[in-house]
Amino acid sequence: MLRDIDQFFLNQPEPAKSCLFYLREHILSVNSNITESWKYRMPFYCYKGKMFCYLWLNKKTKQPYIGIVEGRKLDHPLLVIEKRSRMKTMHLDADADLPLETINSILKMALALYE
């Protein structure tokens, strides 16, 4: 039987599914202290046990995004706060090449907040 987190990824429509699978592996490869967990019915990534980021789909566009838990402490033009008080999100286009340099930069800035 599949875990809920695995089922989440498998149930997404393409091309979002492929994008989310890639982001999942990429986030886990950024730092050996990042672990994956299922919280609030979504895939979360923790750094040394503290919530770090999560993956989700925009309800309207069905496009994936990365939510940065301590995003309000980061200043980057691609991070959007929307109606959240703590988190910022980076919206992605599953039909286009992912901006890996930008993703890596944001993840590294966010990791620095935990060290």
C-alpha cells in the first residue's frame, strides 16, 4: 500500500506530476538534513526537524509552487506573500524548464535562516 505522500504525487495530472516529482527529488538533494514528511495533507520538507518548505498546486491554474515556510524573512522578486502572514510562494510553470538556479538560490537563502 502506498503512503499518502506517494499517492499525492501519483494522483497529479501531467505535466504537474513530472514537475512535482522532480522538485521532490531536487529539494531532498539540496542538503542531507532535509527530510520529507506528510503534514497538513501535503508534502512538507523539514530541515533538522523544522518545517522548511512544501510543494502544492495552485487551485486556479493547477500549476505547482514551492512554499517557503519562513518566506516573509526573504526578499526575492519571485517570492509572493499573497494572503499569508508567514510563508511566501514561488510559482512555477510545469510546461516550461524549471529555473533551477533561481530555485537553488531561494532554497539556499531559506536554509541560511535555519543555521
